[in-house]
Amino acid sequence: MTDKAIAIEHIGSTSVQGLGAKPIIDFMVEVNELKDVEAFIEPLAKIGYKHVYHNNFPNRRFFRRGQWRAGTHHLHIYVYGSEEWNNNILFRDYLRTHPEMLKQYNQLKKELAEKYHHDRVAYTNAKHPFIFDVIQKAKMSEKNNQAID
């Protein structure tokens, strides 16, 4: 398994200091090919991770530790250099370096948590436009920084 993992990153709300978060640790592993994940299923099951396939996310493999809707750890696996991998890093790093955006996202999360406290899917979906906008800003910032170099 260790020869299949290229990189590991802490992502999600717990990866950004000062951001409100549910008590769930999200992290992601980068692999050369998603078929490599087959080698992870049994070893991860032995330490309490359940493989959960989501049709809506064909470019990701997902493992949850803990009960459904009460997981404590979420492991997301993406292909090396994929847009999904890069977007997670861009979003996290942008929030870490832009306190005003962090504040806005924190406020949005609080409002949506109150509105959708019994519907995690609706809560997650309602965050998407903000997340998309932040990723676009991060990409523009990255392009501008590369142009300066």
C-alpha cells in the first residue's frame, strides 16, 4: 500500500486554523491510478475504514472511519495531478492565507448549519458555489503569481 501512495494531505475544515468544523478529520491520498486503491481496501478495513463508493464522484475513492453520518475520519483518494486533488489544495491554502475569505466561509457554514441541521447533503451542496468561487480566485492568484515570476 505504501508504494501506491504518492502524497498525503490534511484537507477540510480541520486543516484551516480558525475555521469552524465538525469533529471529522478529512485527508486525501494521491495515487497514480484509481485502480491502485484496490490494494488499500483490506488493510484499511483492518484499522476501521469502510470503503464507500459514490457514483456521483467517479474520480474519487472514499473511505470512512466511524458510523455512517457519524464518521470521525474521511479519506479521499485522487489521481496524481488531478483537478480534484489540486482544487482541494487550492481551496485549503487560499483560506489559510486570506483571513477575510476564511471569515466569510466560517459565517456561511454557521448559517447553513442552522438552516440544514438535519440535511447534511443540502448543507454540503449549499456550500458549493462559495467553494467554487474561492477556487477560481485561487487559480487567478496562482496565475498572477506565476506571471510575476
